[in-house]
Amino acid sequence: MTTIGENKVYEYLMSLGFIVTKIPESSQQTPDFLVSDKVSQYVIEVKDKDNQKFIDLIDGKNTYGKVNLEYDNVISGIIREGVSQLDSYDSQEKVFRIIWFFIDTNFFGGSLSLQIGKTLYGLQEIEGYRVNGEFFKTICYYFTFSEFFRNKQLDAVIVQSPTESILCVNDFSAQRDEFRQTRLYQSFVENNLYIIEPSKSRCCVADNFTSLDRKNSKAVADYIGKKYNLREITAYSYNLVSLPIE
């Protein structure tokens, strides 16, 4: 059964000149599309509001119309399910594996995009002071747990809503540099759409993945402080309350 999101993604890719083939469904979960251009092939799994977990996320995870804007286990589960579907596609040729979130709602669209981004990148807003006393406010990547780090075979995630289209690149993918040269990546560049790449960002990046415990926010803050010469780092929770790291 084809969903609204699948139809929209199909139409969008076709409008850009890609060849889009629906992958036949089988007894096991499979991705939705095999997409190709003259050089590259992409396997895409679409997640949209017709997905029951998305319905649960909107109807069951929110309180008084607010979205829980932090790393989310429901989104994490949707991502891992999508990765499993992408992994099930057996190809002798090189393919780029992509999850495509289609959010067909104006009310929760921007909030869900932010929540997906936080789950992918472990995003955290922080503020504090530089060594010269100057106040700063920025975003830190990988401050908390990151689904991109856990799923290095996932090349990218695209988040599409009525108001924005965002390409989230996985810096941990072994194909990252090759993906940047693809027609799909360049389509975001040519259309001035938003691309998230921590390796190209001027924001803070907690890039110690060997000894830094993401459960210990104080340790992460100390690492960021030493790396960037910052002090008195304060993290924001996404309920708009600023909480000092203890």
C-alpha cells in the first residue's frame, strides 16, 4: 500500500529528473524506492504520518500540544527500523542509504524537524562565557546520544515538511565525501535548501567518541570548555528553561 508520503517523495524526485523505482514489498520489511541518476544509486525508506509510530509520536507523546524537543526514543526506534529496512536491500553495486521523513502537517512540522535533528545529531543548545568574559550562545553537536553515530551505514536523512526541506548528512558514513558529490546532494545546494553537516559547522562539536560518556553532561561540558576555551557552560532544555550543568 502506497502512503501519501511515498507519493509526495516519488513526485518530488521525478520532478528533479531522477529515475524512481518502487521496490516490491515482500514478507520482510523492505525500503520503498531505488532511485538513480546517471552516476549514483540511492535506496530510500520513507517515514511519514501514515506510519503508526509517527501517529503515536504526535498523539501520544505530546502534552498540551507541545512536542518533547529532545532526543526521543520513538524517533530513535523509527530510525533504527528504517536502517534495518535499508540494510535488507542486497545490491552488488554501490548505493547510498537514506531515510526520508515526510511530515505533512503545519502545526507540528517545525517541531518534529527539530526533534529529529536532535535525535540524529545529539543537539544541545549551550551558553556561557569565553575566556575574555564575552558571552556566547551556540549549538553543540553530539552533546547527547546520536543515531548517526550508532548507524554509520546510514548516509543521510532528509526531513521534508510544508515549510522546509533539510538534508542531514551523516559525518560517520564511510561514503560521506562521495555522497557530497552526488546529484541528490547538489540538488539541495542548487535550490538553496538547508544542509546540516557538523564537520562544516562553526558550532561546537563534542567529537570525543572513545572516552566521553554522553550520560554525564558535566563531563561533556568540561570537554567542550577545554576544547573551545569556554567556561560556565549552561545547557538549555527544550522546554525553554535554561538549566545549569551540575
